[in-house]
Amino acid sequence: MLERLWAPWRSRYVAGLGAADSESEEGTLFERILAASEPDEETGILWRGNTCFAVLNAHPYGSGHLMVVPNRAVADLADLTDAESEELWSAVRAAVAAIRRAYNPEGVNVGINLGAAAGAGLPDHLHVHCMPRWQGDTNFMTTVAEARVLPEPLSESWSKLRNAWEAG
């Protein structure tokens, strides 16, 4: 029998994503990250292409969780130019390869949520999630304790992935 574990706190979290962004700030969160004057190590940017970039997820589900993002804010895959689409999917392949080199996982999740109803926290700027996975790496901490257990700091994840990306 399929059991259900209810996590009502999650709906409040999802509904509030992006709400903290001030309307006075220019561009989407990803556009602001890309335009930031801080070094890549501080912004979490792992790679910069002509039309897309890869960035470490600042609120990861697990260590090594990164996103590949078009430079330009587009909400749907159909809104990408051919050049953006080609570079996006090429960068996703490179991201998976970097994750495999950096973490040696048993699997990799690659996913995209298009629209708020699909779970997109930033529905106006699509992004592709890439995350290493291992058998048995899930637990009830997130649901029961409203906490994630991450075995390394973001700065270490950034260094591992940046070095692995450059090694590719």
C-alpha cells in the first residue's frame, strides 16, 4: 500500500519563493547573479557560456546540486532561441559530466519545472537542475525536521564542481 507523508510546510515554502525579490531590483534573480560584480566563487557561478551559465544552487537538496540557466529570462523552452537551446543542453551534458567527475555518484537527477504549478520557484526564468544521487541518500530529515543534511559547505561544492568542469 502506498503511504503518504504530508508536508504542509512545503506549500508555504513554494508559495513564498521569489516573494522576497524587491520589485525595485532590476531583472530576475538569475539575471542579477549573472550581472553581479562579485567573483564567481561568491556568486556560485561555475561556468559562463555565450547564452547560458551554470550556478551552484544556494538552497540545495544535496551537495553538488547545480542549475544550468539561460542568460536571458525566458519562462518556457519554446521561448529559447536555437542558439540558447543548443548551448543549454550542451551545458547540461557538461554539468552531468562534472558532477560525475566531482562526486562519483550512482546516478544523477536532471530536471526542469516549467511554470509555478509545476513547482518552478522562479517561473519567469527557466533553469535545469542537476544533482548527484546515491542509493539510500534520502531520509526523513527534510519532512520531519524541516532541515536538510549537507555533508559539505557550498564553498567546497563550488570548488569540486568548478575544478571538475574545467577538467572536462
